[in-house]
Amino acid sequence: MSLPPTSPDEMLPSGDAADADDLLPLIEDDPDNDTLPPAPSGTPWTVLVVDDDADVHHATEIALRGLLIEGRPLTLLHAYSRAEALARIEQTEDLAVMLLDVVMESDDAGLTLVREVRTRLRREALRIILRTGQPGYAPELVTIRDYDINDYRTKSELTRVRLFTSLTTAVRAYRQMRAHEQTRRGLEMVVRASTELSKLHGMQLFARGVVNQLCALLGMRPEGLICAQAGLENEGDPARVIAAAGQYGELIQRPLHELGLPRVQDALERCLTERRSHFEGGMTLYFATSEGRGLAAYIDHQADLPPLDRHLLEVFCSSISAGFENVLLYGQLADQAYLDPLLQIPNLNHFLKCLSELSMPDAKRNLAVVDIDSFASINDMLGHGFGDALLRTVSNRLTSSLGERCTVARVSADVFGVLGPKELVDAEPLQRHFAMPFLVQGQTVRLSATMGLVRLGQPAGAGAELLNDAHLALKRAKGLQRGTACYFSAEMGQDARTRMQLLNSLRAATGSSQLFTVYQPKVCLQTGRALGLEALLRWRKPDGELVPPDRFIPLAEQAGLMSVLGSFVLHTACAQLRRLHEAGYPHLTMAINVSQAQLREPDFIPLLADMLNETRVAPACVELEVTESMAADDLNLMRQRLEEIRALGLTAAIDDFGTGFSSLSVLRHLSADRLKIDRAFVAEIEQDSRIARMVVNLGHSLSMKVVAEGVETPAQRELLQQLGCEEGQGWLFARPMTEPDLLNWLAAKQP
């Protein structure tokens, strides 16, 4: 670039007192080639002149007048001291070069200023050209090395062309450093934006975050919208606005073709169709996702972007595209975690999440669990396909009838959870939803539902505890009558906690001395002679409390502990029988109750044989008792097990006969040796002996001996004898006893 012609008068400062060493000589290197520069264009480069001599400022202005560097003019700022220069630098953000005198108010004022600029103000990009009128005052190499000086010249060296050359070199270095700095800051913003956006999992929330981050990168207020391409969620769906900001905020969820903004709509459609970003006429950025389901972001930004900003936006789009993929994947995972795949309504996890977010107590809302009655039977009779269709029909009625004010979820196979206002979630309005028949696969089906409800206005737990309370109320309702509703009460909760504490104590007692067996004699009703014993399990807690069997046996069955307890009783009773035989009572037999869980174990028979070998007890002296209800539940299994038991040489007895609901044909198909009359029929035999008579006759007709339980009075014994019952047990003869008491009782009965 050529420089404008300058007269000698313009090059020299005025004033006769000016020291020759302090002058700024502007010597023309090649005056014959000077031409006028082109008209200034672009943002000027800002240059700060720092010198305590006003003439130097004037001469510098004359020397640089009309010059262009990199096609941009220069703007000069002036400072006459270190303090004034510091203030200028702090006030001017885009300061490219500083022409700095070394010696001003002090010998090292210039160098002190450099140190403050670099260390305190952190202006690394600012280029500094030192000028001094005292050659050799500051060592050139040391100064440039220690203070990041761009150039170091004596004033006598700075001819006009050399000054222009030094400034051009400095400006180019400044431009490169600022470009690197802007790139670094831009990349930091991209990384920070990507990090912040990675925490947003919902598609709408993520898309809104993208709009905000884009506007932050561009230094503008959030004004834009995001549009998802067609088929993002379901194949064939139209492109739809999924997030918006500023003036476009009301367009969320609106299809792209219904925006009513032709310019915005055309820009987005072009971006989605061409699958690339556009930066003219409003900015549209393209975010690629898998299977071509890209997204477009429209930003209301009309100004031209420099190449660096475009590059940063392209980096941002590449980074955020992966984020959109993650959001889509997270949405699919969320559906798996919180959506029932069959009914497309919230599942148990989602319902528990809703319950955990409740602010308790909440007197305006109720919680209910709705159990469809006899659903298992419907599945068995009409097939699982029909059952699934029935569940969809019930789900559709509940969700459509209850509306958005209620949350309806599938919390188990045929149980729905409902959370909402108490005027909707109450026994009567919920039952009304089942009053009308359901149309399922062209068939009309009438259904009833049993419900457990919790009033959330009462002090209670949260989350899973609330749902557990509702299930407790449901269980109580089922116990009363199917098709009814029951509200949870504090008493129910206390009962449940008591049962849980008892169950935990029972688990702890398993395998300890807290569990032990007692033995109740069976006698010949005619002679009173002891024929055998029945082993009974007992539990005494460490505090001495004796827990009744009717309290802990049902708990053990529910908790799956019966196999463990049953094995303990089998082994203990057989070992006791062996000791009784060795004590001189070889004729005694031992009756032992076995549970259904034990009989279902595939290795039950081998374990039974091993136990008999270990205790060295004759199999014929051991009798296993099963209940009538067990036989009715699985007749084929029971027949097989009783045949295998008898094949080992043991005998079998049917206990509690008459209390179940099995037919007489069940008894006819079982290979049993004894039939036991339940104590309930023995207790009423004096008033009505018909059932006891029937059981005795039935047993004899099937070649079984008959044993009466719960014999407590001589009259009962007499009547049983008259009916032909051979054996009996009960308090009339002896209570259940431990081994020492049993030995004493046997000794007293020994003929």
C-alpha cells in the first residue's frame, strides 16, 4: 500500500525547544511512488499512542493519516502518562496496537505499564511497539523476551515506511491472536453448551435449550424456534414445532405447514429438505439424526456472519446432533421404564414417581388401586388375547372418563392405580365406571372391580408406602366381598407392620432354639392305650412369648418358609421317634404334617428316604398328613406323591376333612390310610353328629381308619366310639408335650 505525500513541514513538530533526539523523523523511502490510498472501509484498527511529548502525538497523527492496514483505516487514541494509558486501555475493548514511550514520568514508566497490561489487565492480544528517544536505555532482547513486546525501536529509526511496516506486522499479529482467542472462546462456549444440554433429556426441553444456547453464541436475545422433521416420533407424522422462544413461543406443537409465517416456514422446509444449514435471510441450522430424521433450528438473525462464527456454528451443530440422538434414545428408554407397553399408559415405575413427588398431606386428592375381579378366569377361559383386549378397553374407559386431572397407571397384571381429585377418585364414582358392560372383540362383558383407597389428607408415608397402604385396603376389601371398596385406616397399617415384624422375627428364629416340636398322643378310644404321636411345631420368642401356630404358620406359607420349617419338623420328629423306640416304646408311630410347598419340591421323596436312613426309623412307623384342600388344589400331584410316599413304606393321612370344598371323588382317588375328623365337627358332636357319622362311614367304606381331633370331653369320646371311630387325640387324653413331659406321661400310661 502506498502512502500519501507529506511535506517536510508536516513531518516535523513545531517548537524551537524540541530536542533533536525526541523528534519523530519521517523520512520518505521512495517518494516517487507515492499515490493516494483508496477510501477507508471496514471497522478501524484502534491504536493507542502513549508519550509525554505532545509533539510526538502530533507527528504520529500526521505520519499515519489516511493509511489503510488490511483494508481498514486507523483510529488513534492518546495518553500522556502511564495512569492515563491504563485508563484508556481499560475503557477500550478492541485495542490493537500501543505505541509506547519508555521514559515518561519516570525512567521505567513504559515498562511498568507493559507489566500491568500483561499481568493485571490480561491483555495478551494487544501488540506493543516500544519507542525511545534514548538508544540503549533498555536492552532490546531482554525487554522483548520479558514483556512480550511486538517491536522495539528508537524514534530515529521510525521512518514513515518503517512505522507503517511495524504497525502492519503488529496489526496482523493482533488479528491472528484475536481470531485464535475468539475461536477458543467460541469452542469453550460450544463445549459448555453441550455439557449443559446433556443434562436435558426431554425433547422439548432439549430443543428449547438449543435455541437459548445458539442465541448465546450469537450474542442475541432468544428469538427462534426448533422444528422436528416428519416421522420423528411416528412414521408419517408431519414436521412439527417442538420448542420455541420469544415471539414464536405460541407455535409449540403446531405443524410446520400451519405456522402462518411463510418466510420462516420456507426457510425451515428448505433446511429440512436439503439437510444443510443456511445463513442468509434468517439463519436455519440443520441437526442430523439417524435414519435421516433431522431437525432444523430457525434463528431470527439477519446480519452476515464472519467465517469464524459460521465455523463455530457448524461445530455446534455437529456436537448437538449427537445430543439429539441421545435425547431420542433417552425418550425410548423412558418409554421402556415408565410406559406400559400393552396399554400405553403409565406403569408402576411412573406411578411410584408421581406418588413420591406428592406434597403430603393433600386433602384434595385420593389414591386408589382397582383390581378387576375374576380376570384370571377370563384369561383361562377366553385366552390371553381376549384378556389383553379387555385390559385395553378398561384402560381406555378409565383414562377417557377421568380425564387429565387424574393419573391412571397399570401397577400389576390386572390392577390399575388411580391418583386424582377426591371427587373423582372415590368408591362410588369409580364403581360407576364398571356399571355399564364393556364391548371386547365384539362381545359384551360385564365386569366388577374391587378397590382399595387411601385418603391423602391423612398423615401417611410417601411413594411406595402409600401404594402399599392402598394394597392393604384392597386386600381387606377382597376379604369382605368382591366388587366392593375399602379405605385404608391406621389400624390396617398397624396390623401390617405387626405381621412384618413377626415375619422378620420368624426368619431370624429359623434354625435357632426358638423353634421346637411338641408331641400330642393319639390313643385307642376303646382302651385309652397310646398308639402314636403327632408332631407339632411351636415358637417361643426370646422374651418368652409363645406365638400360636395359627399366627406364624400362614406367615411362613406366604414368605416361602414352609419347606425349611417342614424339613426341620420331619427330621426332629423322626429323631424323637427313634429315641422313644430305644426307650422302650417300639409300638409308637409318629404323624407329621407336610406342606404343599414341600410336596412340590422335585427332590422331596429322595430327601425323605435319606432322612429315614439317617434317623434309622422304620418307615411303617411314620405317617405323613396332608390336608383336604391341598389334595383338591392339585389332585394329580397329590396322587403321585402319596403313591411315592406309600412306596417307601410310610402311611398317609387326610387331615381336616370336611373343611374344604373338594368333592368326594377327590378322596376316592387318593391312596391314604387314615381319615381325620376335624375338631370343629367333634366340638358339635353332642348337638349334631351327622357330619361325624358321615366321615366315619366314608372312611370305613374306603378301607381307612378314622381319627378324631380335639376330643375334650368323655361324652365326645363315648359318641365317637358309638359311631365306630377307632382313634382320637385331644386334651381329654393329653395336651401337646415336650420330650421330658411325654416320657413321664408314657411311663404313667405303661400297662
